[in-house]
Amino acid sequence: MNKVLDADALGTDRVVEAGARLGADLRLPVESFLFLRHGRTSANHLGIIQGQKDVPLDAVGRAQAQAAADLFRSSGMLPARIVSSDLSRAAETARILARALGMKVESYAAELRERHFGTVQGTSARNLLWHSDPPGAETIEAFVARCRNALQRHLGVPRTLIVAHGGVLRATAALLGEPLVDGARANAVPLSFKWNDRGWQIKQI
């Protein structure tokens, strides 16, 4: 089996530092929500940085989205509503999942897009992803702040499902002060975020 290189899930992480600063006073209006990173694209498979380039799902990614819907259903953790990034790889993942669950995607939000990586979009310069601000890129600080605002805006209902990107997942975990569990950054892995007296807990469904 060929090794799958995932440009969105590799690299040194400065997002944790920004999340700790920007999440110190963050209070979400819900105590539970769901998250799904989009299914695989050809760029994910080849280790090419997508950022805000609009790359569609590949056949594997579409199958992953369907499998994620099956997991939500079999676990009994059905979303109450679905919101998605408006980039096609997330939007199609959300539509496949919504159709399988007999739901509709409530909204497609630009603020849930992946970080813009500037001049390294379309390349495999993974060492520049998460510890620097390449020329023309959205800064890490600005990206995490955007994700913070998106969470506050879109998480008005418990069990809302956010369908977005690896970077948005990184930022979300960093803002909530909880490390991602093993395998959580992979494509189309359903995740549950729940608040308890010990803080936020992230679990694979």
C-alpha cells in the first residue's frame, strides 16, 4: 500500500500557542458539538498543500464521507444540524453525509475555510505549514482568531456538526485547550467535542 502523505496534517504546530492566547476567555454557547474533516482529495493523497485552493474530493474521499455517515448513524450520535466550509471538498462531504442521514446542510460558511497558505499553496513545502507565515499567507494568529469567531457564530445549537478542514480542526482543539486524539486529523474521522467538569474532551466516534 502506498504511503499517504497529508499536507494538512503534518508540520510543527504554532497553532497551539495562538490557541492558548485566543482561547483563554473563550466560552462557547453549547456543551457539545461534532466535527468532521472533509474526505480525501487527490492533493491530500499526494501531499500537496491545498489551503484555499478549491480541490474536489476523489473517489476515496466520497466513500469516506459515506462511511462517516454510517458511523454517525450506528453510534446514535446524529447531528442536530450541519454547517460546512464553502470550499468544495468540505461542501461535498457535508452534502453526502446530509443526504445519507436524511438531512440538509444548513449553511456554507467562508469563515470555516482552511487557512490560506499564500505562496506555498499548490506545493509540497510542508515544513512551512504551521510554524511560519509564508509570503501572502493568512497569519497563524489571524487564522486562529477567524476560527474562534466561527465557533462562536455557528455553535448556537448542541450537536451541531461542523464539516471543515484539518487546519480548522487544529485551531478548534487549540482554542479549547485539548490535544487531538490519535488519528483525529485523518480525513473524514467523526469527532465528538463535549464539555465536562474537567474541560473539553475530544473523542472519535
